[in-house]
Amino acid sequence: MERKAKIGTTKNFAIGIDLGATTIKTGVVDKRGRMLDHFSLETKANKGPNVVLQQMVFAIRELFSRYDQENCWGIGIGSPGNVNIEEQVVRYPPNFTDWAGVAVGKAIRGVYDLPVFIENDANCAAIGESRWGGGSEFSDFLFVIWGTGIGGGIILNRKIHRGVFGGAGEIGHISIDYNGPDCNCGGRGCVESYIGQRYLSQRTKQILEHDPEHRSHSRLSRLVKGNLNNIDPFHISKAAEEGDKVAREIMIEAGKFLGYALASALNVLDLHTVVIGGGVSAAPQFVFDAVYETVHGRVLKTHQNNLKVLRAQLGNNAGVIGAASLVI
Amino acid sequence: MERKAKIGTTKNFAIGIDLGATTIKTGVVDKRGRMLDHFSLETKANKGPNVVLQQMVFAIRELFSRYDQENCWGIGIGSPGNVNIEEQVVRYPPNFTDWAGVAVGKAIRGVYDLPVFIENDANCAAIGESRWGGGSEFSDFLFVIWGTGIGGGIILNRKIHRGVFGGAGEIGHISIDYNGPDCNCGGRGCVESYIGQRYLSQRTKQILEHDPEHRSHSRLSRLVKGNLNNIDPFHISKAAEEGDKVAREIMIEAGKFLGYALASALNVLDLHTVVIGGGVSAAPQFVFDAVYETVHGRVLKTHQNNLKVLRAQLGNNAGVIGAASLVI
């Protein structure tokens, strides 16, 4: 982490906070969406709201030791769970203990006399990609986060479409098979239950368990040092990129599953551009090709000509930059 | 059809035209969305654009023989196919011959010196239900037309959400099974291929063919006078209402299929209210109950509490009233 001299008195940056279940990522972002500095620390989500809020304050304090608080426009926060942006209250973020309803905005404003904005984390990333990333050329697109789970955000006319309760864009809970596997959400056949981290890892493990040859000698099994319980989508994607046949097939199949869900979403929304971010945005091009071909083959004919499936460009910084963009 | 005296000189009505593949429905609609008079005639869609446009002009002329053109605000048209509302051009309405791109608005304005507005027919019906029908209490809802096919419209903040090319709300082409039956649209497992008129009729026919007892003695077979080729959703719905067991099972199953698709749509859009119109809006309450229960069982928990599945209220007039509302 780079230390910089404190700069002038004119306000010239925002702080963005990406509140994750394991890590709080924070950054100093300028008016062009460039991240000038960053700082991350553990969320300690299992310790309850007070500890997590303390961690957030600690991270902000660290950034203000590098950049003068007087030059800061404000603080933007991207949070999982259900976010009430007016009351700045966060409800039930998955894997956070005791979060029935926490007034995150009020808590931060109680410490720093700065404007505070808060938004759903997927929406933040969508806003970031819209302003400065893979969607900046498009006034309307569907943003997909493909990581631990599958989330998303809908950009209409360059603005986030929040829906009635701020939850629009739940791409992961489009069912692609009404008789499909049970999903955590209570539904069945949700695309998240085919290509979310847990399911993708399990599926890969099962295939390798039935393929002793591949299990012992493949690139994939070397990446996890033979321990199939350690397989995660990062390994699958990396092995696929390096030519591992099983990994490649799994990633292409996953791309197709995502494509089935996206075709339904694009038909309903009349959108033609998809920007895919999250961990998988680093996946090899053939995964994106599989998504594109599947959507193209399934979507309404009027949507086919203009169809675009693009890679997000802000990578892991999308959350922080998008959160900062709430302020800027 | 009631003949009325020509009334005053103050403008006080709009003409609404619901352009269907078999029938052109037109009506005189006042500022409160009440249909004061109506007139229908054959579309002759197989005769090409000029004949259809002549039919539209003929219908308008008939209404103007009853209501003074000088009192008319303008003409609103709801059309199937892809509708460019700015250029007022209609492209490829299904079952219309030679409609690569027809300037419907210009043609009507060439005959009547009145403002002309045109919109997708499903969107018109959604607008009608939003202003004066089953959705009038809700600022945001999903409108579904369940008839020959399955269409829909998305009302956000009391306005129609058109999407990039005016095609938003294509509920019928949400896939509920990526391995499902081929759909006319080129996709697979679209809900329209489970509950559209053609498929529902075929399915019923197949069941009866394998059930000789029911085929010969049921309410359903009496309704079609024993000719299973004449079964349409109206008969199925009517027989179901009158206690026919097979018909009832089929309608409940269809309600469930629709529910699977709606759960995905509501998750993506973050909407909680569905208004169902089209021919099936006359179906017995247990069909609506099946839709409600299925959506409730599948949709995200945050959406369950506020979920509403309602019957459209404008019935067969929704298209005409919605088209007129483009003017009013």
C-alpha cells in the first residue's frame, strides 16, 4: 500500500467501501473513477454488527491517515443483503451474524461528518461498470456478477433500476428447470444452483471422483494438490485456461447454463447487452463464447442482431469504485 | 351497437384500435377510460397491409358516423409485432402477410387529420389495466396476457417500461426448462410452449385420447360436441369451472407452469404484483390460486410477503381502452 502526501484543500476524492462477508475492501477514488489507493481488512461478519462497523471505521481511518478527510466528498458503501437506501439500513446480508436490520449509514455518519450513501453491492458494481467500465458505451445493459453466487444489476438509461425494494437484477434466481435442484433461496432449478461456487466445485469434485485417471494426473488436480475438497471456481477456470479437458468442459457447460438464464432475462427486459463481472470475469474467452452462443440460440430473434456479451473491466475493484461512484 | 346523437363541439373522446390477427376491435373511449361505443370487423391479415389499413379506416369511419370527429382527441392503436413508436412503423406481426415494415401511423394520419399514437398491443393492455383496471392501485406491476400466446407488459412507476426496442415484458419466452419442448421463437422450454393456446389444446386432446371414458362422457367433450380438434382454452377453462376433473387438472397444471416463469420474472424485476389478463382472465379462481401458490413457493423470500396475483379487470376491452389511453 502506497503512502501519499496529504493533498490540498479542494475536495477531490470519495471513499468507496465494498462490504463482503469475508473482506471489507475500501479505496480512495477520484472523479474519473480511478482508484488512487486501497486498503482491505477482515470483515469478522460472525462477530455481529458492532464489530463489523468498527472494522469499517478502522478502514476509513486508515485511508484518512493517507488522504485528508477535508478533501473527501463523502463515503459510498456497497453492501450485500437487502439495502434500504433512504434509511440506509441493511437487512439479512448472507453469512453475517445478527443482522436483522442495521443502520449502517447512521453509524458511519456518527463517526465522520461526511455524506454517506449506501446501495446493494451488485448494484454498486453495475453502476461502476456503467460509468467507468465494460458498460460505459451502453445506456442499457444487464450486469451479472458471477462469483460465490450469481447476482446482477440492471442499467436503464445509464441509471440503476432498483425495483420496488431495491432487489432488481437477481439473475441467479432465474430458474432454468422447474424440476431442477433445490436452491438455497427456496426455489428450484435456479441458475445459481448450477453455476454458483459451491455447486460448481461439487460438480467438478464428483466428476473427478469418477475419473481416477484425470483425478491423479490432471492440471486441475495439481492446482489443488490432489485435495478435491479445495477445488473452487478459480482453480477450474485456471485449469480450463491451461488446457485441462474436464475443467474446460465444466466451464463451457456452466457458460451454457448461464446463457439459458440470460436469454429469459433479456427477453423479459428487452436488453441486448450483458456485462459479466465477478471472479469469472477473468475466465478464458471460450467461456464467454459459450454464454454468447447459448443466449444467441435461445433469445428472441429481434434480440439476436444486437446481442453483446462482454467482460467487465473493473475486475475486483468494481465494488469499491461503484460504491465511490454513489458519492461522485 | 348503440347509436348515439352527435355531441357538442368540445373534444371528449379518443378512438382506440386493437389490431388483432383475426379481428380489428375499435372503440370510443372517454377520459375516464369508459368505452362508450365499439365496432369490430375482420382484419383480413392474409390480404396484405393495404387491405388491413382499409379495414382500419373503415372501422374509424363507422365510429365517426356515430361520434363527431371534431370531438375526437386522436386515435390510439395497439398492434402486435415489433412497434417503432416514434416512426409509427410495425414490423412482422405474427400471422400478418407481407408486413416487413408498414407505416401504420402515417397511413391513418393520411386519412384523418388527428393525432395518432401506436404501441405494442400487450403494452397497450398493460397501460389500460394500469390506468383504469386491475393494476390501478399499484405503481409497479407485471401485466400478463394469457391468450393465444403469452405476452406481457411491465409497469414501473405507473409508466410502461418499453425496453431498448419496445419489446420488454415477453413473459411467454421465459424458459422454464432448458431441455424443454421447442418453442416457435427458436428457444426451448418457453412457458408459452406449455400453456399457449395451441399447446394447451393439444395436451388436452392427447389426455382425452388416452382416456376413452372421459372422452365420451365428460363436460369437456360435450362442450366441443365430441370433436377433440375443436378444444380451445376457453372450453378447457369453462369445463374446469363446471367441475370437469381432467380440465381442472390441466388448468391447475398450466397455472403452475405460468407460476414458475413468473417467479423468475419477479426475482429479476423486483416486482411483487402480477395482473393476469387475456382470455384466461375469465378462468376460475383456482387457476389464479395455483399461479399464486407456485410463485409464492418459488420466489425470493423478500418478495413473498407482498406478493399479489390479480385478475385483470378490463377483460376483452383492455386492448381498445389501453390503445385509447395512448391519446388521453
